[in-house]
Amino acid sequence: MTDKQAETEVKKFFVKTYGCQMNELDTDVMAGMLRQRGLERTDDENEADLLLFNTCSIRDLAERKAMGKIGKLGKTLKKEAIIGVTGCMANAKKETLFQKLPKIDFVLGTNNIHELNSVLDDVLVKKTKVLKTDAKFEHEIDYLSASRNDKVKAHVSIIRGCDKFCTYCVVPYTRGPEVSRSPESIIEECQMLVDKGYKEISLLGQNVNSYGKDKPEWSCLFHDLLYRVDQIKGLERVRFMTSHPTDITRELMEAVRDLPSLCEFVHFPLQAGSNRILRKMHRMYTKEEYMEKVALFRSIYPEVVLGTDIIVGFPTETDEEFQMTYDALKEIGYGVAFLFEYSPRKGTPAMRFKDDVPAEVKAERHRLLFDLQEEIMSRHRQEMLGTTVEVLVEDVTERDETMLKGRTRCWKNVVFKGPRHLVGTLQNVEVKSFNHHTLLGDLTASIGTSLRVIS
């Protein structure tokens, strides 16, 4: 960065976000801070005086993409700009980022985004590189000033960090221990969003089911919070992610059944079907305990739709153990499944395990699970033909502005013909056909909040 650039007021900023919904929300918060400062957001990297890269460290590919993008931009930008790295990669790599990417000016960890403006001031005034990567989240963030591009759906953070320490996961080391946000501030933000016209809110955390356990004096656990959020008038839909099976309770299952706003889709990650692999992953439950909870959930509320994450090729996984995972996927019949091949992550306990499952074996196991899940989903889509589903209309399609797109309560994509003014409303759509993962239908009639259509 030149002296001239340092003395110039920053006018436009560009943000590139990698990774999860929590990162997307952190980006919205930082964008709000910068707009309050008077900056204008741009989608053109070459117009920006400030470039922010909000990064992810969950998988090696995400890190490599971010590193490659930042390294390339540092050489090809048409004008010199301030470059900052935020997110999980900032916490994981810290000062080494300055060595690997000499063009960057500051590194800001996930627990320090509230310091963005002061860090930017230091870079501009002191003409120095700045590193801020606290291990624990200890400062309240001004979520109310977040600048969101989506005007129909919004993410709301309820808990940051994770205490589970799965051996393959870097999150506890990049986001720190669990810290719950006060229920009053959550309700205030949700009410503000509803007043602005938002129809759907997703409550976010690395493990939302742990909410409130670190603050017993609040007497507000996750299911208690859901009951309070459901009382907000005008809020049509509530989702939450992500869950840990150990902390999913009967009270939560009953809340999903009983609360009108709460969607029937619950992410319920299995990860593996072998008890030995689950222990090696430090997942804190057995397959049998997991299956018991699935059975209990479906007995309490048969309409619930479950989603999962599964990792294949974890160190020492045998063919027999993979078959256990395959059988579990087939038996449970998830509505959504995110399937991954194991890759070692620096800084995780699993790095001490020899990555001994050959790449071609991982790829084949992944293919087998993918094909099975496609069969399951195809059956689900066939069963939905002729049914009527509730759709929150999110936008017009990119190819045809006379076509609307949205999602059902259980996370299925739907496309149908209709006028643009229906964006942001709930509509009844009769499913006529499907194209790959997208349901195609016809608009029937608008629906009110009192009607609950399961799909």
C-alpha cells in the first residue's frame, strides 16, 4: 500500500464470502459497519478501495480457493487497494498469511469482526499491517446494523463457537468455545426483521442445540428460545442450523411438532454408520443411540424431514464400515444429504491419523452414497407429484422473469409461473413435474399463516 493510498479516504468496498451461513451473516455485519462509515459496496473488484475476503477453513479446497483468489488479485488489480482477510482462515493461519500473501494489509479473526473499523483506521493512519485473532468471542456484535442483500430471508446468530471437538473439524479452534447471545437481543433483531418485511428467519450456530447451556441463569435453552421466537407476529417461517445429535432433545422435537412457524426440516448429521469410526471422530454417540433419536422424532412428529452430513474415507474406515454407513443412509431416507470425502485439516486431532484410505476408494464410496441418495430423492419427488405445497417466493428466475422460484418448508426448490409482485409472499403451488432437483408446478392460490402444508 502506498503512502498516497493510505492518506486517501476509502470510498468503495468489495466482499467475497466463502463457506457457511455464519460467514454470510458475518459478511452482512461487516458490510453494515462499512456502510455506516460511509462506504459504498461494489461488485467490481477493480473499483474497490477496500477488498475483504471472508474465508473458510472447513475444507482444504475452500482455503486453496481463497488463497489463490487473493494472491492473483494482489498482482492483477488495476489500482492499489487495501486488502483484508477475515473468517476462519484468519484464525487458523494468523500471521503466516502475511508471509504467504504479502499484499494483504490486515487479518481479522471471527471473534474480532466488531473491530473492523478500528483496524481499518490503523491501516490508513499508521500505515501498518494489523493482526487481530482472539481465541474467544467476548464482545457483542451490532447485528441490528447488518446490511443484507436478501430482503425475504435473514440469518440470525444465536450462539458462536463450538465445544464438541470432532477430530476432523477445525471450527472449535477457529471460532472458539460456545458463547450464547442473550434471548432479548435475538428477539429484538427478529422483531426488527419482521417489521422490515422479512418472512423467514434462520437461527444460526455451530451447534444451536447447545444454546443457553453456558448461561444457566437465563433459564432459556434452545427449545425455550424457539417458543419465544414463534410468538413474533408476522414471522412466517423459522429454521435453524446446525444441530448436533447429542443435544437434540424431546423438547426440541415437540417444538418442531407444535410451533406453527417452525419448519419441519431438521439437520441431523450422522457422519458415519460405524461406532468405531464415530468414536474416532469423537461424535459422542453410537449409531444405535442416533437411530433411537430418529425413531423417537418420527414417532413424535411423523412429518419431520431430516437432513444429514456424511464423511466417507475417514482414516482406517473399512469396506464393512462403509457398508454400515450406506445401510444407515438407505434405512433413514434423508430429505437432504451433504456427502463428503475425508481430507486432513491442519490443526485438527485427526491429523495424527494416517490418511490411509486411497483417494480412488474414497471417490467410489462417495459415488455409491451419492447414487443412493439420488434414488431416495427421486422417490420423494415422484411421491410429491399432484400434491400442493407451500412455497415462500424468493425471486424471479435468472433466465425468465415470468417464472418465480422459492422453497418449501422442507427445503425443496420449486419453480412456477407468476407475477413478480408475489416475491416475498407465501403461495400454494401444485407440483406437476420435476427437473433434476427442482420441482415444477402451477400457482393455485395465496395462503395465510394459519395453513400449514407439509413438504
